[in-house]
Amino acid sequence: MKVNNTVLVLGSALVGAAIGVLFAPKKGSETRKEIADGTKDLADSVKDSVDQVMNEVSQKFNAVKREGEEIIQRGKEKINTATRVAQDAKQELQEEL
């Protein structure tokens, strides 16, 4: 949502600037250069926004992955403990019989 708003604002600003440039009394070559520069600026801004979002997604994914690995490890430890308790109980029963 945040990125969409940023892209929308940047796109709107670029369109407004392009319209202003088109109606300005300048040579065609100057107008085309300004439009090209504005397009490059917008592309750079979009790329930066996408890079930022990808970085945030990557960080969150890694955090969730670590959390999942920790949960799995705790589960394995509980299973190992339960197995040892069961084996000890089995051993005690065998000794009593």
C-alpha cells in the first residue's frame, strides 16, 4: 500500500511536469530531453521503491524462517525428552517384571 501511494504520487508529479513541459514555449529538443530526464527519474524512483520493498520482504521472510526453525528445534527437543521418558518408564517396567 505504501509503495503504491509513492508510485502514484511520483507518477502524478511526472505527468504534471510532462504536461507543463509540453505547453512551455521551448524547442522540441529541449522538451524531449526534459521528458526523457523525468522518465529516467521516475524509473529510478520506482526501482528504489521496489528495492526497498524487496528488502523488507526478505527481512520478514528470514525472520519467519528463523522462528520456524526455532519452533521445529523445540519440537524435536520435546520429542527427544518424551522418548527418553518413555524408554526410562519401559526400562523400569521391565526391571519390575
